[in-house]
Amino acid sequence: MDHHEEESRAGGEPHGKQDDEEAAARLEEIKKSIEAKMALRQSNLNPERPDTGFLRTLDSSIKRNTAVIKKLKQINEEQREGLMDDLRGVNLSKFVSEAVTAICDAKLRSSDIQAAVQICSLLHQRYKDFSPSLLQGLLKIFFPGKSGDDLDMDKNLRAMKKRSTLKLLLELFFVGVLEDGGIFVNIIKDLTSGEHLKDRDTTQTNLTLLASFARQGRMFINLPLSGPEIQEEFFKGLNITTEHKKFFRKAFQTYYDAAAELLQSEHTSLRQMEHENSKILNAKGELSDENVSSYEKLRKSYEQLYRNVSSLAEALDMQPPVMPEDGHTTRVTSGEDASSPAAGKDSSVLEAIWDDEDTRAFYECLPDLRAFVPAVLLGEADKSNDQSAKTQEQPTEPTLESDQSQQTTEDTGEASADIGALQEGKSIEKGKDKEEKDKEKIKDLDKEKGDRKGENEKEKLKSIEGTNLDALLQRLPGCVSRDLIDQLTVEFCYLNSKANRKKLVRAVFNVPRTSLELLPYYSRMVATLSTCMKDVSSMLLAMLEEEFNFLINKKDQMNIETKIRNIRFIGELCKFKIAPAGLVFSCLKACLDDFTHHNIDVACNLLETCGRFLYRSPETTVRMANMLEILMRLKNVKNLDPRHSTLVENAYYLCKPPERSARVTKVRPPLHQYIRKLLFSDLDKSTIEHVLRQLRKLPWGECEPYLLKCFMKVHKGKYGQIHLIASLTAGLSRYHDQFAVSVVDECSSISIRFVNPQRLKVWEVGLGEGKGYRLATA
């Protein structure tokens, strides 16, 4: 009765006057539906069956009865009224077993269950031996016996048949056609048997059946009901004993625990297989078809089992099972093994992925379009509306896959007996709709003129958008900075449409082959847009991959610039994590397989673009290291010309710089460090007075030799600060004459030694009117 719960909850939340009215109307329909079911159950529990004389007045011919029985094999809601009229006009006393067989063989959809219930109720009220025969026929679907006829049926079809039959049995029990609630004990006992957990397909089927039963028959499991008061009154009249409720509750709880344990075991197996595949992928670069197929099979089985176990938990008002957090449960690769010290590279050698903070910000800190652009322009509002509309729609015909994957959405709408009454209301409304259609036709004629005007306006808007997009695309080659490309990306969002996205991707793809400096900025634009528009990156990647395959298979020695532009574009997209690492490695492998001519240039350009990034990334470091070793082996084996040999070495050492000992820094006393800080870091026009005061406070006898040494190393600072050093010398000469004389003497010896009078002139100008100036001129 989950459907009742959702309806009552929806009616209890005020969302405005209109929503309250709709909720009230919905509750009223539910009450009427339950009242109709109570009346039908009363009639079925105390049937007033017609006597033999009345049945003789009806049509008993074989031809007529055979035709009606054939219709029973195709029960549906649309033909319900006509079929019931036919049943009222024939005498099926001698054909009850044939009618039961036809009903049991009927392929009922979820929307046809209520029609089958009313037809079975009619036959039950007319023929005494109908209900026992029907019960035996329906139970054979769950317990086929030793005949083996049921084994010939497809597994999915058999699962669908069991599901519709279980719903029909519950509804027949609700309306009194079947009076003994104990018939469900054997069914649930079989479905919750631990032996079925060994068969994965049977387990999946049983989970969907149990979840459907728990939603439709909450009173069997002693779950609380929430809804109209008449609903509780309706279920109190059912023949369900306390012992039955205890049995159902215990059976469901035990089976759920066993299924959750099986799910945990399968999750562990999936993780283990992922790690093994990751090791093979990093070592060999590719997986065998057998490994891929076995992994996909296990992954799909795990996902389906997780959905079904979660659905059962929801039906039992329990929390779904929580698996250990793992971002790789649906991926073959895993970064755990690659980043470990045992993966082939010592953890102490791992370096930062990016060389500096600006580079990292360029590739990782993308602008959030949702903060600058309304969601409507990004298309996210439409997607959310479409998704909500899809969840409300129910499939009209059962498919093989929908039996298990969509059982949750179907059960919530079909768990109770209310659908029959609602569909009756729809059939009444159809007559009113026909009258309204005639009025709408007249209105449509008046709207046509307005629609034509609207179309003309839309065409004008499209032409305006086209001109705006053309202007934006013309500005694209001029975006050679991060701010410019981000601004252009935001502006494009205001022109967002499927056609404009295709034009943009085409313009980005056709970047001039000599303008390689634009590729990082174009890639940043694509990466930013892909956060909200997934088709932009997928279209561009497909075009680049197609172009690469075309160029690599052509094997001509032309268009080297186009090849380099293509591979560098893929490399830039890889650094933005738009192009997967697998694509980059497949391109590199294609070049290494035929390591000649232009393929050498393409491989080296790819490594120069993103090789360092992949080598420093924990997930791909092992595989990239293997690729680099193959590259150097090919370089040593093949007799490459000097240009290609230099290209290969540069690419290799750019990705994997040679190990060298760390530079030993000179250890200076704190006082010397302070002097260097004052002269080479703090000194500028605004701080010269402060620096002079600090130098005067130093212990002069101890620091004068080192001060002279620092003053003479003016090349350690900026060239524009030389005159500030001269000014400091002039300032200090007022208090320490000998220091200024020593500075001038050192400058004189340097200028004479290197014959550089310009430096002496600078000092003369800088010393100005101080004593040092007189010494310098002397």
C-alpha cells in the first residue's frame, strides 16, 4: 500500500491552494476506490450465485464459449467492459477449467491487474468451482512440479509472469475471491529460501518479487499503514493471523540480512578484480577481452543486486545497505596500487604534478558557470523537468529489462487497489474530452495566425543570435589570456543552444595549425563548458580522435603541422582531465608501433605536452614510465637522424628529468643573513632611510668586512638599485669614513681591472656630495 502512503503524504504537504485542492480530490478518489473494493469483497464473500435454470437461458454453444475464452487470454483494461458483458451472456459451466487456464496463461501488464480482478470476481460469483481451480492454476506458476514445462520459458519472461501472478493473488485476496491468507506462506517460504542465494539470477528475481509483495501487502509484514481511516478499516477485515504476520516478518528480515551479506561479498570481489585489472593495465597498457568481459559481467551483477537490495530495504522501511566509500566501483582502473610505493616508483620520488601555482590554477581552478549564468541558459532547468516527467510516466508495455530495473517506480503506483477506480474515472473523462476537442479545433484556427507571427519573431531572434555567435567566434583567436577566455566562455552561455554548441566545437576544432599557443586556452574553454554541457567535450574528442586515426593511417609525409596541432590539442585536453588517459596512451602506442618519420614528431610533441603530467600523476605514473622506457629503447635501436634523436631525448628528459644531487646551500650566521636581507630584499626608495638606520645599529667592528663584501656584490640585487647602494655608502661615510674609502677603492680597482669606466661613473653620481665623491674624483 505504498501508493496510499505517497498520496497521503503528498496531500498533507501544503503547496498552495491549487495543490491542496488536487490533494483533496486525490484523497476523495482513494476513498471511493476503497469503498468500491469493500463492496466487491462483500459480494465475493457472500456470492448470490444464479441457479441452473438461469444459466440454461444463456448461450451455451461451443463456438460462443470458445470465442469468449480466447478473449480471456488477452485481458486488458481497454476491453474490460466488453469482456464482462460477454461473460454475462454465456454459460461457462462446462468450460470453467478452460477459462481458468486462459486466465493463468494471460500475459497481464501491471495496469491490467484490476481488470483481471473484476473478471475473476464475476466468474467467482457465478461458478462455485472457479476459485479453487484458479488458485491451483496460479500456484502452479510458482511450483511447476516435475513436468518441466515451465523450464522451457525464458528466465525474464518467467520472472515477469511470477510478478504479475503474485500481484493478482494479492488483489484477489483483498477482494475476497481467495479467503485463506495462508496461501502466501508457501510462496514466501520458497522465495526466501537460502538455497536460491547460490543462483544469482534467481536471487535477483526473488528480491524484486519480495519487494513488490512488501509494498502491496504491508499488513502481512505488520508494517504501519498511513492513509485514510477507511484504509485501516479495509485491511482489518482480512484473514491474516498473528502467527502469519510473525512468520512473514521473520522471513523477510532473515532474507534481507543474507542478501546484504551477499552484496558485501560481491562488492569485495569487485574491488579485488579492479585492483588486479589496474596492475595489468599499468604493466601492459591494455586488458584482455576475457578480463574486460568478466569485469563488466561482475559489475552489472553487483549494480543490479545493489538496486534490488536497496528496493527491498525501502519497502521494509529500513535503511539501504551502505557500502564502503570507493570512487572506483564502476571503473577498471584504480589509483591505489599505482600510488603505492610497491607500484614501481618510490613514494619519496613523487613530485608535485604542476611546476608552480599559476600553472595549477590554470588547469584546475575553472570558473563556476552556475555562479555567473542562470540555470535556464545552461539547460539544467529543462533537464530537471524532463527527469521529473520521466519518473512520473509508467511504461505501457512490459519489457524484458524493465521487470527488474524499474520495479520500484512501477510498484509504488500499483501497490494498492486504487488504480482500478482511477482508470474508471479516466474512461468517463474520455467522453468529455471528445466534446472539448471540437471546441479546441475552433480555437486552433484563431491561434494559427498568432503562431505564424511567433514563428517570424523566432526567425528574427535566430538571425540575431547567429550574428552574435559569429562575432563571438571572431573574437576567439584573440583570447590569449585566462581572463579573456573565461569571459568569452561566460558570454557564450548566453547564446547556448544545441546548434550553437556544434558551431563552437567546429570553430575550436579548426584552430589554425600554426597557432599552437591557442590550444591551452581553447582547452580551458571546453573544460569549463563541459561542467554544464557534456556534449561539447564529447563532440570535440570524437572529432580529434577521428582526425588522429585518419592521419596516422594515411602514413604520408605531409601535413606535419596538422598532426602536431591535433596531438597537442589532445594533450592539453588530457591535462584538463577531459581526454581520458587511455586515449593518450593509445595515441602514443600507435606512434611507437610505427616509430618512423612524422610519428616520431607526433610522439615527442605528445610527451612534451602532457607526458610530465601523466608521469607525475599517481594513477598513470607506472604506465608512463613503461612507455618512456620503450621510447628510449626504440631510439637506441633505430638509426635516427640527429634532429629526431635530439627530439626524443628532450621529450624523455622533460617527462623524467635525470636525477641529480641536491644543491648544498651555504650556512650563514644570522647576522650575515640579516645584512643580506636588508640590502638585497628590503632596499628600495621608500625604505632607504630605514635600512641606513639598521646598518648603523650593527656591531661595526664585527660586520664592516662583510658589509664591504655585500656592497661590492651589487649584481645580487636589481640593476635599478645600484644608485641606492651608492646613497647608502654616502650616508654611512658621515659616520664611518674608512668604510666609504674602502668602497671607492674596491670600485676603482674593479673599473681599472675590467676597463669599465661606466660603473665608476655610476658610483661618482651616486656618492654625490659626500666624502666618497671627493675620494672618487681624487
